[in-house]
Amino acid sequence: MEFTALEIAGTPPSKRAFHTCSSVQGFLYVFGGITDDRSVLNDMHRFDPSNNSWLKLECGLPRITPSRPAISHQFPRGKLCGPPSLSHHTATTIRDRYIVIIGGWNGRKRTAEVFCYDTVEQIWRQISVSGDVPVGLSSHTACLVSTKSILIIGREGGVHMQRRFSGAFMLDFETGKYREAPFHAASRSGHTANLVYIRGSKKHYVFVFGGRKSGGYELMSTWDKFESSQYEVTQDKLNKVLLQCGGCVTEPCGRQHAQSIEIGSRYLLIYGGETWTGVRENVTNDLYILDSLAMHWFKVPSGQAPKLVGHTMCAVNNRLLVFAGKLENRCDNTIWEVKVG
């Protein structure tokens, strides 16, 4: 795999880590994050892959109109607001228009608040939450598992907090109601979660990896897939990559804050993060591919791939892009394109 730092037009986002990237209508939306001086950000930027250009979106408190009421009672319901300052949050694309932001660190505490950004109207709403509202969420994951439900897994905090409170929740993003998921989830944070096919199943499982020193993965129930975020690549190109791996390897050791993305309907790519090696330099540029049908792992030669943590990896217009994160212990704002095969 080849990593190339892109030459860009426009002013890129400031250097940051633990932000989110969302693919919507052929654009990449970057929101929030944290800086080297621990400032928590609330800015939104849009990357256009057709010309590799950045645009900062102005997202102040919008003007109230009859078509844009102060409080909406239909999705996205809730009150108009400005952009929240958050890092370590999640961003889930809904109906290829809305970005639902869940939880995160707001500079004072971990929160379970829910916000929705409308990429067409370019406005924010805060969705009022109810039900089994989590004590606080950060470094969790959020997967869209039905037309109105998001599965949330994990949280940061001490072992006592993680054992005391549930590790999995369902959020009805239309009503803002949380409920504890009807299954157990191991305590973890900074993990990945993806919908993948498993041999013998006609539906997708949520494959949860990392976020624990002991490593190990979990498969959580079966679901339909409603938003495609996968990266498509020909089998010939993928076979070339797998041949470079020299055969199957054991499951990767435990790590936090890696990034993952589905490649086609069968494979999962996991990149970067930090391991529990007991040494000061534990940020890695490891690249692994999982064949979810055979449950075989392949370690891809990482070459000149940057060692990143707190970065994002997203597919947009079938380009695989990695943005920002901590590089050599400093926040960065480079956007890389990853070529497979």
C-alpha cells in the first residue's frame, strides 16, 4: 500500500487529533478534535476530492424562520444551536445528508449529548436525550444498524466505571432516546467497530476490535447495513496486496485509536493506533487486513506509512483518505491518499 501526502488548494483545517471525518454527497466533512495545547475545537471543514480543495464552513447560530423553527419536532428534532466543542466523539452519516454527533470530550467532561448537522442547510440542532442516558461517552464507536437506530459501544474511564455501567447502548436518533443494548459488551475504549459479513450469515455482524490491552475481538448480533462506507477495490489489486503479506498471521495485539474501514463486502483494513508495548514510542503504522469470511489476518508491509494515532480514515468517491492525527507526538493536518494494490 502506498501513502501519498496530497497537494491541496484552500486553507486546510488547523492541526488536530481525535476529530471525525464523514463522507456525505461526495465530500469529506471534518469536525472538531483537540490541539496540542488541549483546546477542544468546534469548526467544520469540507474537503472536495474532485480538486483536492478545503473550505471552512461557517456554522454560527442560524436565523430563525418559519421553515427553520427554533425547535423542530421532526427529524432532525431539537433546538437550533451553534457547533459544539468536542473531541473523541463519533459522527454517523444519516441519509447521505445529516451527520449525527454523539458524545465526546467537551473540555470539561465526557458527555452523552447528541447533535445533528444538516449538510444542506448548514445548521446545527441539539437533539434532547432521554431514557438510559450514558454517564458519559468518549472514544466509543457508533454504527448505524437500522433506519433509525445507532449502536454505541464502549467508553473511556476507569475500570470501575466501565464495569459498573453498560458498555453498549442503542440510540434512536429520531427521538433522542437511549436504551441499554440487550447483550453484553466487554469494557473497551478507542476500539473500532464495523459491519462485516461472517461465513454462514446472510446479515452483517458488528465486528469490534481493540480498545483492550488483552486484544481480542467481539461479534455482536446480526444487522442490516443501511449506509455504505466501504472502499471498493478490484479483487486482482487486493490479491496483489495479500500476496505481499506472505500468508496468514496471528491476530494483532491489543491497541487503541486505530482506524478501520471495510474493503468490499469481505475485507476489513485496520491502520495505525497505539499499542500497549510498555515503551515510550508505542504509536504504530501497522496495517492489517482481515478476511471476515475465513477469519484470517494478513499483515501488510507498511513501508513509509506515517505512524499515527487520533487520525481518521474515510472513503469518499472511492478514494481512501487519511487525515490528521498525532504524528511524532504532535498534532498534524496532512491529508494522505492510500493506494491499494
